[in-house]
Amino acid sequence: MRFKPVAGKEDQAGGVVWRAKDADNYYIALANALEDNVTIYHTIQGRRVSFKNVEHPVKSGAWHTLRFEFQGNRFTVIFDGAKVIEATDDSFADAGKVGVWTKADSVTLFDDFSYGGN
């Protein structure tokens, strides 16, 4: 997907949700322009916890690409064409819903969202 962080005083973030079971249980890959980082979270019973984070420039007001790949419990996050995170987690093994995600007061534009196998 493509996203453009536009505004926000607390956060300027855009992310992808996958393996979502419901509003309280899912994974997120998120890039934040105010914090200049990319992070993978799992949200379990409504509690969001980061399990892998890397410092990486995320420019506000610019379009970026965010892609995640997964197989079993192994995840790869690709930001602007560069592999930035590789991680494993066993919180959610089954298929679920996918979507886009923001946090706090982020004003974020999204485009070109797609999902599917290779």
C-alpha cells in the first residue's frame, strides 16, 4: 500500500493490519513520521504491544510504500522498497482480515492497497 502522513501533533503514522480476528486481536506494521520508525505490533485482547521496532526515516508530506510479507510465524516489513524488519511471532496463526490503520491524531492518506499471494 501507499500512504502519506499529512498532519498530526501526537502522531503522523500509517500502517497495515493483518490476521485481524476482531477489533481487539490483530497484527500491525506501522511507519511513523514524527518518530522516524517502523514497528510491528500485535494487539491481543485490546492491548497493543510492539515486538520489533527499527529507526528509519519517514518523511511527513511524502508518499511512502509499506508492504508486509508473512509465512507462518515469520514476518518481513518492506518500507519504500527496503527490507527493514524481519521478525517472528506466534500470537495469531490463522487467516484473518486485512486493512489500513492510523493512530492518535494522525491525518494520513492511503492509496493502492492490495493483498494476496504471489
